Amino acid sequence: MSKNNKPLKSTPKEKIYIFLIILGMSSIIYFIATGLRNQELQNIEFIKSDYKITRGIITKKSVTKGRHIRVEYKVGGKLYENSDGFNENDKVQEGDSVDIKYSISKPELMITEFNDEFNH
């Protein structure tokens, strides 16, 4: 507010500038999200091309910013931990055991039985 309590007004040039900043930031977020999703889909296809199934233990469950579980599993005597999503209807708790598919050549890549791609 100015000294005489009137609201300050933006000029058309300032409105265009703000619009372009918002558009640019939105574009950056979109491309980052799209890139991450594409990488996830590539990893799933890589796992499904050559995998084994084992059991893991859910070490952490998170429902903030999406639904994710962290799973610990052992392959060839080495312990791995990775995360995967789950659906709202899935009954999962920390300490539960879960089936996972992991890549034979890259065992750090895995998906759990709660992933929609597990049985496809």
C-alpha cells in the first residue's frame, strides 16, 4: 500500500513478466516430473526383462507427498534398500514382509507386489 492507503497497481509489463516467470517455473517442474516418470518406467521394463523374486521387509511407510514404502532385501549376501509406491487400498505396515522383483544384473532396482506393474 502507498502512503495514502491506495493499493499499488501493476503495469502491463510487470504482469507479463510475472506470467512468464510462472510459465517458466511450471515448465521446469513439468519436465523434471516427466523425466523422473520416464526413468521409473525404463527401470521397471529393465527389471521385468530379467528378474528374480524374493521377500523383503518394509522398513518405513510414508503417506506424505504420495504413498511410499522403503523395503530392505538381501541378494547374494548383500543388503539392499529401495522404495516403491503403494495404493490407498493396500494394507501395508512397517515390519511386514513383501514380495519383490529385482533385476538380476542390477539388484538395487526392484518393484514390490504393490506396484501395478508387478504382475504384468
